[in-house]
Amino acid sequence: MGAPQLNIKDAETTAMVRELAELTGETQTQVVRKAVEERLSREKSARSENEAHRKEEKQREFERVWAELRKIQEDVKRRRLGENCLTEDDLYDEFGLPK
């Protein structure tokens, strides 16, 4: 039973792998493995940073909207606009039936 195979059908890529293997004294498999590990590590790190950045942006947006809502609440209180609103007591009798 043989190991899984990866066939690279690009002459330039295989030439670079061979050249790097000769320069480093590593096997072609080691060269490819190391290159993929390094790239994979960079990609995961970049995605993790992007996710953290998106979370920070969402938090800032939430805080901005929340502050705006608080201003609206304060304006409603200041103008006493809530005093003219109906309550459950206005809508239902003592038995919970609509008036």
C-alpha cells in the first residue's frame, strides 16, 4: 500500500521544488510540506486577526447604536412623551379582558 500522491503538473513549480530541495538538502516532500505549513500558518493567523477586527467593529457599532438609543430615551423622558401612552390598565379590565 503506497502513500497518498500529489501530482504537480506544472513544470515551473516542480522545478522550483527541486531547486529548493537541492539548496536546503531536504527532500521534495519536506520542501512542499514546509511551504504548505508556513502558508497555512500565515493564512490562519490572518483570518484570526480579521475575525478579531470584525468583532471589534461590531462591538463599536453596537456601542454607537446603543448610545444613540439612550439619547432618544432621554429625549422622550425630557419631553414627557411617555406620559400619554396607554398602559395595560387602560386596555384590560380587572379580569384581563379587553375594555
